[in-house]
Amino acid sequence: MVRAVDAPSRRSSGGDPRVQVVAVSSSPLHTMSKANRRQIELLEGQGVVDDAHLGRLVQHRSRVARDPSQPNLRQVHLIHAELYDELRARGFALTPGEMGENITTRGIDLLALPRGARLRCGDAACVEITGLRNPCTQLDGLRRGLMEAVLSRDAEGGLVRKAGVMAIVLDGGTVRPGDAIVIELPRAPHEPLTPV
């Protein structure tokens, strides 16, 4: 995987063709899995057009029940395709979009990005990473044991959540499979991702 490194230009992937969008997905319903699309449209400050999580305020049902006035920090969900590779090797035959992400990437260690990292996708769209997705038991509805498979422990025993990252849309635009992704890191010191 290509790891982002801080550079004076703050552009770390340099247009590396291995850093790209593999699939894009959306669903107008609050379902776990999202259908693959030929393209998705990102709307500044709101999320993915025609997706159930579109909105300036929180759209995730359990969070709406707690406080519907919270800002929506989960406008776009991204998962690295390398997680699908890892899961397939463990017997979980899943395809992009099944775990609910809008953008499936390849070549980026999404989980290692700091809070505030920006991903420029295609010609115009830009998302800013807000935090980690906290996997839920609905994953076990897809495949038994899947939730446990997307959790692990680090060397210090801390919980590692591998089910992707969440982002907000800074610049709208169309995102398609095959689009290049350019990573822009925030100024140091970097804040590690926590669940949002």
C-alpha cells in the first residue's frame, strides 16, 4: 500500500496511478449494502447525491435518534479494497459496496491517514477525512463473523477498527471507478483517527 508522507507541497501521492478509486456505490435507502454505480456525484457539504446519508446534519439513524442537530461527519464512507482482499483470504467473499461504503479505494492506507487528510478524486471532488467507521453488528447479517473479522488489536492491545473511514465533502464533483486519488495531508502535528 502507498502510505502518505508529509511533503512541503502537502500532495503526497503525486498522481500515482496505483492510488485510485476501484468502485463507487450508493443507496437511497438505509441498507447495509450499497449498489455499485458507474459514477456518483458528491455535493459540497452534504455527501453523495441519491444516498440515504446525504445531508448537512447527521443521517445515521441511531445518531439521529440521539441528537438530530449534530453535523454530519459521515457524509461519505470509504473502504480500502485491500480489506476485501484480506477478508477474501479469510473466507469472506464480499464485493465493493457490500459493507456500505460509497468509495472503494486501492493503494491508500486509509486507516493510517490523520484526521483532516484530504483526498482529491477525479477532476474536481475533494473529501476530508473525519474519522473511523465504527463497525456494527449489522455486518454479521451479511456474513456470520464479519464484524469480528474487521476488528483486531494493535501491539499495545488497543482496538483496531478496519471497516473504513468517514469523510465530509469539501468540493463537489463526479467520482468514477478508475479515477486517480491525490492525498493532501494537514499540517503537522497530525491527529490519529478516532471513531465518528
